[in-house]
Amino acid sequence: MSMTAIDNQVLDDLTGLVDADPACCDRPGLRELVATQRRVQGWLDAYAIRVARRTRQLTAAERPAQPVEAKDVIGSLLNSGCNSGKDAKATTTREGVCTELPGFEEALAAGDVSAAHLDALGNLTRNLTDAERADLRDRADELVDHARSEYAETFAKTARSIIDQIRARHRPTAAEDELEQQRKASKITEWVDKTTGMHKTVIELDPIRAASLKLAVLDELGRLRREPANAKRTYDELKVEAFLNLTTAARTPGERRVPEVVVVIDWHTLRDGVQAAGGICELADGTPVPVSVVRRMAVDADVIPVVLGGHSEPLDVGRSRRLATAAQRAALTAMYTGCIEPGCDRPVHDCQVHHTNPWQAGGETNLDRLALVCDATHERIHRDGWRLEIHGNHETITWTRPDGTVAYHGPPPNRRRRQPDDPG
């Protein structure tokens, strides 16, 4: 579609939005309004990019002897009335992405991709070399196709996989070097808020050690929440106590179990040591990890490698037991990065295993009828009457409201990318 055709479509869409009243729409009408709003928003975001580009050009013309930096464009946008430095910075970054990969600008203006897709690319490409950027431009059409068909969160993983392949060709140890830099940059900062008198501590960690700390805190938090005496204490109170227990309690060998770090990796990547397109190598919460690091971690007793495509113990146990097995929990962790409810951002470590067919009504503890849900979602299902159905090998799900109407039907949110070995 040409830009002129897109502009004409936006004029029609904008008129439709002005004439429509969301308060009077039924569900099909609201879905159409959301689609129309998405197209208009995409065009506006693309328009802002054109403004940023022209700002860059004018700045270059005014100062021909000096290179134009991002901060110059950001400052000009703020002087022109941009509402916040964050918005100005985001627009400037998107302009850079679209200048390098023009197909994204047209897709954005047409409403086929969102600004979030461009933001993901901006974050992933900021440290690429000129040679790596040239390779990325050669795969621009592939990236646009992925962005058109994937949610922004899924696209970020796909784009990272493609960019990691490019970096690996030019800088074989780039991913490991980045992790080592994060490890060296880890620090603890402490200060006292002069207004409240509260002592504040910020801990900045690399992804591996952050995952270990988080799991340890959640494990202790779960123990505290199970104690009857803590029934009326808030989540934040207990989380602080859990952290203090871990950092101040006397260390007694064998006193408590060390929480395991779960790493999800497909079989080809573990075997070959190179992450191919569609491959996966990440922590349970979706944080990418260099393949070489995972291969070293796999010999650690405190790490559970969940290898997709490998042979494992049976994952369906029927009526033989009510609670999900450790293997089933690991399998769900391999499939999902968080709660299965649309719009929920709770990670897997904050979720429990839910039977979509209640055990009390004859349901079986089989993987195709189990889902990871957070406490709030579990409460809505059992207290409020929401219903979750899983179709196929977790290919699609259906959420049904208490009144019987369908709230969502489609791919499960927070589902990891399908793997080449995945028979589902």
C-alpha cells in the first residue's frame, strides 16, 4: 500500500472514530474500533518519526560542521513542545530504526506493526557494529514479516535470536562478553531518603545471579505465607522479611533447600552450541542467556536444564495423583514465561499449576489440561466463575466469562516460541 493510500485510509478511520461512541458499541463493534484506533495510532507514531527525521535534517543544515547526535534531536523535540523527555527519546530511537530499516516505517503507518515493535528493535540494535548493521539490513524483510505476525513481546525474542546469529558471525563471544560486563557492573547502592527517613537499597545484578536471588526470596516468601501467624500480613511485609531472613540468618549446612534455576533450551542449540532461527536459550522468565553459559551451567546441581525435543519421563499421570509432578511443572515452565491469562505479567515463579478440568469432577493430571496461573487468576476461576479451556497441545486457549461470553480465544499469552522439534 502506498503512503498516499495509507494517508487516505487514516482520514476515513479518523472520521469513523470521531463518529463512533464506544459506550454504545457491542463486542464486535468494539473490536472494530480497536483495530481502527490501532491503524490511526500507527500513522501518528509514523508521523512523529517523520517529524524527528526533519528535525535531524534541519539541525544538520544549521550546524554542517558538527555531527547530529540523538541528544540534539531530543532537545529540539522538547523545545518544539514534546510532552516528555521519555517520549522524545523514544521517537528519536524509532526514527533511527526506520531510517535503517524503512519497511518498518510503512508497516507502522499502515497499523501492521506497533511502536512497541520498533522499541524492541531499538533496544536490541543499539550496540551493533557497522558490519552487523549491514547484515541486519539484509534481513529487514524477514524482520518486518515477523513483526506483522507476532505480538511485540514475541517479536522481541525473535529479533533477538536473529541479531544474536548476526553478532555470533562477527563477534563469536559477544553474548558471553555482555553477560560478563553485566556481572562486573553489578552493584549495591544504599542511601537514606531525607524526607521519609527510609533506608533504601538498590541491587543491580546480571540475569543469572538475579534469577538465583529471586528464586531464593520467593522460596522463603512461600514458606512465610504458609504460616498461620502471617495470614494478615501484607505481601510486601513478608517479602521484606523473606529477604532479611536470607541475608541475615545464620548459615547452617543442609538447613534449607536451595531453589533451582530453570534454563529452557532446545535440543539442537544445546547439542550444537549455536542458537539457530527459532531456537531458544533462556531462563524460566524469558531472559536470554548465552548458549556457552548454559552448557557450563548444565553441570551445576542447582540448575535444571529443560531440554526441548529431548526424551523425558512421562508427563501425563491421569488420575494416579492430584498434584502436578515436578516434570510437568518443568514442562509448563518450558512452554510459558508467565501466567496464561491475557494481560497478566506475573512470571512463572509466581504461578501455580491449575487443572482446567477440576480434579474433583474427574479431571486428570495431564499436561494438555494443566496451566500456569497466578494467585489472582486462580481466584477469579474458582471464586468468580471464569473458565479456561486449552485446545490441542496448548496451541490455543479460550477464556470464558461467568456469564458464558468469550473474553478471549487465540494463542496463549506468554507462550514461548514454537520449537522446530515441538511435535505440537
